[in-house]
Amino acid sequence: MFDTPNRPQTFTCHNGDKAPLPFAKAEYDQRVASLRAIMASHDLDAVLLTSMQNISYYSGFLYCSFGRPYGLVVTHDTCTTVSANIDGGQPWRRAHCDNVIYTDWERNNYWRAVAALVGKGRRIGVEGDHLTLAARATLDTFLNTPEVIDIAPDTMRSRMVKSPAEIALITEGARVADVGGYAIRDAIQAGAREIDIAMAGRDAMELEIARSFPNSEMRDSWVWFQSGLNTDGAHNPVTMRALQHGDILSLNTFPMISAYYTALERTLFLGEPDADSLRIWNANVAAHELGLSLIKPGISCAQICDEINRLFAQENLLQYRSFGYGHSFGILSHYYGREAGLEFREDIDTVLEPGMVVSIEPMLWIPEGTAGAGGYREHDILVVTEDGAINVTGFPYGPEHNVIA
């Protein structure tokens, strides 16, 4: 075994210049200031954030874990990301704050870096929905068993109301989702495979992101294009199934711009739908339009859910509802983030307010062997304003627009 006594446990390296971030420095300063206000409300000495969404929200850096831990340590006067040496200087370049790199030469160097940044703090804020039991035990060892306070609900509430700059980015993301949608619709034909159609949508979105956001990192835009039986799940992966005349189709585009996800989801048919399918599709469109009409300040998530439930019950379709009727948008993706306090479900009492960004996305799933079988889904993104909402999705929905001859 080689002796490595001079290998550092941690180090700093400002390799290159800071890269342009999606938001101005003042935006990140305001976010960190709001986090320090949360710290003050809980009498915390420091905060250790570990989730992708919170580290990205407060620093600008979106990490790629690959099994390694990452962190953001915020004290009353410092803000520092903790990253693995495998990433080189990219975490420093892609964050508005400082950075410390830990090496793999010795186990738990990550926690040594965290401990050095936290110092002698005795009350530490963490994300209780992200910190594992094993990580909590190691935290106690290296930070001398501090008092730990869960601040995940507070940070989620902070992220739920978007700044004007965030809303502008999300609006552009919705436009890019539409670009992918049109590319998909143009590629639909009998005999084409789901994967071929999905690639057409993804390529169109990535080209548009590269054109419109030349300073952004390109990562993780994707498409779920489903047909026939595969439409029964909203998150079913793309397959090599070839489209057949008469298929129900689900178009789902998801551009990612600087960690911000947007979405477009539509039901289509390849050829005229039968009478049962058309009835169910129109009922889901009616639920979608009802949801769109309800988005305004002062209404609760549960109230919106109740109204759409009532419509489906009148159509004898409520038993086929697949999930909640919408959710918050911002820093989230299919593998990180969720502002669960802003979802249109019976158990969420959050009241809408200006600056929130939400989707309306009712889905009915009719099992095979039942008339009108398939998954029906429409999805728009809305920005809540002072007196209503602005729909930033442009791709048309419903049978008048999405029956492909």
C-alpha cells in the first residue's frame, strides 16, 4: 500500500473565473438573507443543506452525486458549498458563494469539511426529509452531537413564492416545452417507435435551450412519449413500441434550464377516437378547464381538488382519477425536489398567493378491458397574479387539435 501522508483532506481551488449564473448576485443574496432569517427564527448557529434543490436554490450549484455527499453550509456570515474532488473547480465556478473541496483519500473527509465550516455551533439546521439516519449518526460524531432542527418545511415555503426573475425563466421553459411538443406532433405516424418520436422532441428542446440560454449548462431535458397501454402511468418510460392506427398517445416534454423544470403534457389520438374514448377525453378536458378557471389568490389547494373531484363524480369517473391535480414549479425534477406543500390534493390547505407557479394536470386512467381504455392527461403551467393567473403554456389541447390523421 502506498503511503499518502501529504494528501489533503480538504482544499480550495478557484479554477477559472466564475461562470454566468441564471440569476443576478442580488437574487442569490436575497435568498441567503431569507435563509438567515429562518436561522434567526430557530436560534440556529448554522445550517447544513444537503438536497439538490436547496443547494441549487441558495448557491446556484446543481450537484451530480454519484453516491457522494454534497452540502451547503450557511452561517451568519459565510456561505460555502462542499463538493467532491471529482468535480474539480466546476462547483466553485457555478455558485455565487465560496467552495471547499473534499478528497477521497480518507473516509469521512466530507464531514471534516462540514465540521470546519460549522465550527462550534450547537444548534444546527438540517433537511429532515433528506438527511439519512446514517448521515445523522456521522454528523453527531464529527459535530459533537449538536442540537439538530429540521428546517426543510421552512425552506420549502420560501421556495414556493417565485421572484420575477424565476417567473421569467419558468415562462421561457414553458415556451421551450411547447417547441418540443410541436416537434413530437410532427413526428407522429403509424409505425414510428415511441423512442424515435421522443428523440425528436428532446432534440428540438435542447437546440432551443442552447440558442436561448447560451450560458446555461445542458443537462437532463427529457421526453416521455407513451402510446396505447403505456399511457396508463404518467411517468412510464419510453419504449420501442411502434405506433398503431387508433392508439391513444401521451405527449410529455420536460425541458431543464439551470435546474428549473417545466412541463407540457397532452393527450392525442392517432386516428379518430371511438365514442367512449372521446367522452372520457372531453370529460378530462372539462376538468382541466375547470382547474384553469379556479387558479387565483385566496383559494386553497384542497378547495381546487374538491371542485374537480365534484366534476368527475358527476361524470361517474372519479374512481379513475390517477393522482393530484397539479403541483408547484421551480427547482425540481424527476430525481430531486418537491414542494409538497403546494399540491392540489385533499390534504393540502395551502392558500394560493401571487408569485406561486402551479400546474393544472388532471389524469384519468381507464384500465384495459374497459371501454375507452388508456391514460388521459392535460397539463398547463400558470403563474398566480394579484387578481388571477397567467397561463404560460401555449400548445393546444383537446380533440379539436390533437387527433392525428
